[in-house]
Amino acid sequence: MGEDKGKEVTKLQELTYELKIDDAMTKEVVTVTPQMTMAEFREVLRTHRISGTPVLEDGQLVGVVSLEDLINALADGQLDATIGEKMAQDVKTLYGDEPLVHAVGQFARLRYGRFPVIDREGQLVGILTQGDIVRALLRELEIDYHAEEIHRYRASHIFQDIVSDEAALVFGYYVVGKDFNAAGAASSSLKTTLYRLGISPPVIRRVVVATYEAEMNLVIYTAGGEIVAEVRPDRVRIEAIDNGPGIPDIEQAMEPGFSTAPEWVREMGFGAGMGLINIKSCADVMRLNSTVDVGTHLEIIIYTNTAGKHGAI
């Protein structure tokens, strides 16, 4: 039977959770200085065939200048003006170790043509355009296809090879709190396992997004926890368990944009308050139990076909 369209996650959406911004960004960045004139900037754009660039002064990012700024300078007859006079100084940046999905959201929200990418020390490491994202996704689609086809045929018969009335495979992953460098490792490992078991790609995409969001909640809000995936022929069941601070008001936590993430976490690009909502949108069944100062138990069930679906709880 067909996949539930209301819960469908595309392969491209799945990859935006898996890939990091530094997987997609352009690392060889053309930069200019505030002292250059707009006439000189025009030559930079023409020579390098780009439409904008970061502005650096003494190695520090101080602005961004674009083709639109050049067009405005041309219209005003101000090609002798400096880049410092025409550049945008309120620079929005991205971190290279953020998931690519954060960049997609920023492009949609702010409508910028490009974002400078910095590391956690504030140094410029690249630049990201929407074109960079498209190229990275297409490249990964091709790599994924060839790599997984090698493993998939024999592994996909595993359930048929097990002689049992009902077979289940259980996989466990430990998640360390506040370890943002390792964030996403559990969901990525589970994705590879499910592909090799022959689970259908549309189901895997929903599982990966839901598991990633659950994993990030463990990283952001707790000292760590465990993700357990139980795979059966008719469903994938994921549990995220922790002994963290708990959720005082589950109904409030399910509201779009609500987040208790500290400011330093928000500055890193995490804790936007959409995690539980994204999980619910992917799940056929979602159960959330939490006690303050005791911990949280999240259960997610995603059916591998609509025939076994009972509806969300």
C-alpha cells in the first residue's frame, strides 16, 4: 500500500539532517576589504564569477557585500565609494558543524543569498549558498545509492532467514550530553543498519528524522541517555531514555518554537523548539512520559506499511 503522504519525508530532507554545513560549503573563499572601492569589487565579481563575498578587516569578519550592493552603487553613480560604506554590517553567520537543515531554515527565513560560515572560535572557514546545498545533496544521493546497493541484497533477506513466529532485532546507542561533535551519530548509524536490512527508504527517512530530533534532545537537555531501536518486519520502534531534568509541561513543550535551551546552545544553532513537533510529524505513534528530576521516556513507532498502522497517540 502507499506511504502516508502526511508523514512522508523525502530523501533530500533526510540528507539535510545527516550532512553538516561544512560538507556543503565552499571552502576556498574570495574575500575583500572595507577599503576597496565598489569599482574594484566589480572586477572581483567578474574575475571569480561570484555574486557576493565576505568582507574581512585584519582577519576578522566585518560585513558582507553582494551584487545587489554593486547594482545600487552603479545606479547612484558611486563606484568610487568604499565597500565599507556599502556593505551589510549586520552579518548573519552559520557554524560549519551545524546540520545542513539549520542552513535550509535560515535561507527560507531570511531570504539571504549566502551565509559566511565560521568555526566555534569565530574564524571564517567557508561560505554557503543555496547552490552549494543543492550540489552537496545531489552528490550525496549518488554516493549513497552506489554504497548501499553493495550491501543491501543479502542483508535484506535477514527476516526471511530467521525461523520464528515473530522476529525482532534490537540496536542500542549511547548518547553523551553536551557532546555536539558526536550529535547525530546514533541516527546516522541506525540509518545505515535499516538500509542494509532492506527497510523501505520512505520509512527510513521518517525514522532518521525522528531519531535525530530525539538524539538532539538528549544532547541539549540532559547529561546523556540511550536510544534503543527495535526493528520488526512490520514496524520500527524507537525509545529515547534519560535520567535528566524532565519536562515540567509536556503540552507546552509541544508548542512550535517553545524551547528551554540555554542561550549558549541557541547561539550554536540548536534548540529551536521544533524537535518534538518534528518527531510527532514523522511518527505513527508517539508516547512521551516525563517526571521532573527523574527523567524522560520517549517512544516512537513507525510502521513499515500502512496496513499495520493504528494512528498517532
